[in-house]
Amino acid sequence: MALAAGLAVADCARNWGKDALIKWPNDVLVEDAKLAGVLVEAGSRDGQLDWMVVGIGLNLAEAPALDRPTACIGPDVPVESALEDIVGAVLRRYRQWLHEGFAVVRDEWLERAAWLGRPVRMGEGLGAFEGIMRTVDADGSLVVCNAAGVERRFVAGEMFPLEVRCC
């Protein structure tokens, strides 16, 4: 559901005039600056979804000063309108996921994926893995392939873009 919720926020951002992309798994970016973050927690019982909480942090009127680039929608979108738009979009994407399946949501998500086909780094320090962001699998895992042809799947983690420097 994290991919569907991120797609919903990106839908709204586009409706508000921002060219939004989605960073796997849960951030919405405008020109590589973070506009929003999505967090989904869920639980099941007897193999069925029992509960779900979708949290969305959206920089609406101002972009906070952080140690990384941030973006905002701007003052032209009132808070109440933004809330209505976001709730409606999340509900639409949730229903799409239920009725059409994850593959449809995944395909639309990939159309708006930030850094798809570009060099990225997963994680930091000694455990970091660098390669090309290839896709998102049928289960929502991120697939990254390094220069040696080693492909790794990630179910969680922080992804960073890598700059390619030449001559």
C-alpha cells in the first residue's frame, strides 16, 4: 500500500501543478527535493487485512530547512483542500489496488519512479550497495543491479541517487 499511497500523493501534487516523482518506497519528490513522505503500517488476521494506518507528511505552504533538499506545494493550496484531495486520492488508489491488483498500481508507479535506470546507492557505510535502479518487483521490492551484474532486491532501506562524473 505504500506504493499506492505515494502514487496518490504524486497524483495530487501533479493536480496542484508540481511535476512529482516517487522515490522508492515512500517519498514524493519535486526536482529531487522531498515534498512528502508516506508511512504505512498494517496488520492481518487469518490472512486478511485487519487494519491499516497511512501517514502522510506533506510540505504544503513552506519547505522545511533540513540537511537535504526539500520542496513545498506553496501557499495557493488551502490546508482543507489539500486534505480532501489527499484522502480522496489515497482512497482511489486503495480501491484500484483492491479491484485491479498490485500490478496495475506498480506499472503506474514505475511511470513516475524517481531514478529509474539511474545509478543509486542503497544504504550507507560498509553495507551499502551501488548499482542501477532496475525496477520494482511484483511484491514491491526494489531491484538494483551493480556493475558486476549482481542483482539485489530490497524490501526496505534508504535509496540515494549517485552522480555520474565524467572526465
